[in-house]
Amino acid sequence: MKVVIQRSKKSKVTIDGKVHGEIEKGYVLLSSFTEGDTKELIDKMIDKIINLRIFEDSEEKMNLSLLDVGGEILNISQFTLYADCTCGRRPSFKDALNPVDASNLYDYMNQKLSSLGIKVETGIFGSDMKVEIYNDGPVTIILDSKEIFKK
């Protein structure tokens, strides 16, 4: 699983010319899944995501988490995070999880985040989305479960 976190002042996703999801202060998550990803792995990633201290405190130090600031999440499915560009000029997406299983994990991730009392907005899995991100900082963090949770 790979997740790109962008700290955001406000962001939205538009589909077919209509705003589908919109947040104020919080995170835009670009989330992608690969073979072997499980609900248990998603639970670990969620814990990492919501407890990362990347919001500034009163001394302008990155010392507060999404939970500390009451932040919101706009989660966008992004299979292209698994692009393999090692051969030629056209990326291969062979490491991206098949759409059915990836959609199920994406839905699980959003339900789990919501169950924690976090406002979660989403795009529509597999659709053509226009995402506007007002990146705060800018702060962008890349999480790769294979690096974070090495055994």
C-alpha cells in the first residue's frame, strides 16, 4: 500500500463538473493498493496517518496530528502510484491491485477512518476526477507500507 499525504488548507474533488467531495483543514490522501494488502495492513497505515505530527503547534513546530487539530480527509484512489517506469517510456501498472479488490480495500479504508470520528470525503473509485489541492506548507509525505512495516 502506498499513500501520499498532502497537508491541506482546503481541497475538493470534482467529477463530471460537480463537486463530489470537499474538505477544510486536513489531509488529501492519494491511496493505492497492491497484491498482498489486507485490512490489517490498512489499519496499521491508518494509525500511522492519523497520528503523524505534521501540523504546526503554537511555536510553529510540526508537533500536532490530524486528530489534534480536528482535521478532515479527502481520500482519492490513485492506482498510478504503482507505476513502474523502469522500462521504456510508457509506465506499467502491473503492481497495482486489480480494480475489484482495490475498490473493496479503498471502501474499507474510508469506512474505518469515518468510524474513528474523522470527516472523510472521497472521489469515486475508477472515475475521471479533477482534484484541487491547496497544499499547506507545502507538506507532502509519502508512505509505503513495504518500507514502514518491514519485517
